[in-house]
Amino acid sequence: MISIGASCDFALAMGKVPDVPVVINRCPPLKGYGPEATAKAAAELRGLLAKDPAAVTPGLVRDYRVLRDQCRAIETK
């Protein structure tokens, strides 16, 4: 997403147009999961891995976790 960020606000206030756009990373709001849902999902994943050690779903869930962590890091800056 390209938008005008705080670093451009000063230039605009001084009547100048910024030379380059400022990229501001934003994530959509993250859905919260309670402890019961998290525990249930973990049990389901363990069961899936017990049945099929080559299951793809646990890797997808790991990737989703990394994405959520990255969004939290961006939003807390």
C-alpha cells in the first residue's frame, strides 16, 4: 500500500511535495482465538500428524502463525 506517511506530513505542511511515496505496511485486523480453540486446534493437528506424518496442513498452520506474528510486529511499531 502506498500512502502519505508521517515523514511526508512535514514536507506537505511546508508546501513541498515529497520526492518519493512512503510505503506504510498494514495488516488487516487479526481474529483472536481463545485458549479453548487454540488447544482444540493443537489436538487436531497432533491427531492429523499421528495419522499422516507427511500431512501438509501443519505446515500451512505454521506459515499462518508466522504471518500473524509479522502483522503484530508491524502494528506495534
